[in-house]
Amino acid sequence: MRNVRLAGLAPEFACLVNNAATTEPFGVVPRHDGAAVAGSLAVNLGAPVALAALFLRAFPEATVERRIVNVSSGTARAAIAGSGLYCAGKAGLEMLTRVLAVESQDPAFRAVSLRPGVIDTDMQTRAREQSEDVLPSVAMFRKFHADRRLVAPEVAAAKIVEQVILGKVRNGATYAWPDLLKPLPEV
């Protein structure tokens, strides 16, 4: 792979936040064909791997303090019926975080995973719109909404920036809402 150059930039801190994801397609695993599997994993895991590689080439060791924040989900550890592809992608993303941590001994680099909690996004809306035969766990998503457990994106973002992007974090750790100051125990 070729080197990446950022002309004229000399930042003191560089941060990549891998936040893009898709919960689509919903459905139990036997319903998915190869194209659905490949598409979901390309967005939820393939793109973050490629972006992390590009980021690390753009900001070589010892030139700048670097951080990669991989936005994960509780589904990385909790299996949700009808969300198997999303769960698999997020579990892979957390493993990518740990791999990045062990591959770099640079004290100016940190890779962390973040489980931001149940955020009021279009993903939640799409989940609530599914039928139970497509998403057997749809009642859980509807209950989150009915019980007003969804966190406003701007509230979560402010806390994430302060505590995970700009705060002190442990390389390779996973942090979860609402206590973003304390990494989860390793599994």
C-alpha cells in the first residue's frame, strides 16, 4: 500500500472516529444470502479496518498523538435475535480495537472501543418498524422508546468528546455509556 501524505498539516492530535454502521439487513441468519452478509460486514467491519490502516499511515508513529475510537455496541457481547450481522460486525470491531492496541507500542497512540448506549437515531427507528418475524427482538427496541430510555445524540456526543476523545483512556479498552471514565473489564 502506498504512503499517505497530508500536505501542509502538522496537527498535535489526530483522532479517527469509526461511527458509520448499518443494522440492515434485519432478520435471522438463515434469511441472509452472501451479498447481504458481505454488504453488512463491509460497512460495519471492513470500512473501519481500511480507515484505520489509512489513518495510521497518514500519521506515522511519534509524529503526533493519535487516537482511534471505534463506536461499538452492547450487541458486541449480547446476542440479539434478528440482528446477527450487526452483532457480528460490532464484535469484530471490538477485536480490531484490541489488535490495534497490541500492534502499536507507541505511547502516543490509543485505540478504544465505545459502546455509546441506546441513542435516539434512525437505526432505532428502523428497528422499531420491523415486524416480529423479521426482528424477533423488536419488542425490546419498542420498549426502549416507550420507556424514554433513548439518549439524545447531542448529549451522548458531548460526553464522548470530553471523556473518550479528549480524556485519558487505556489502549485497547472498551468504554460503555453512561460511565465513560471506567473501562469495561477485559473478557
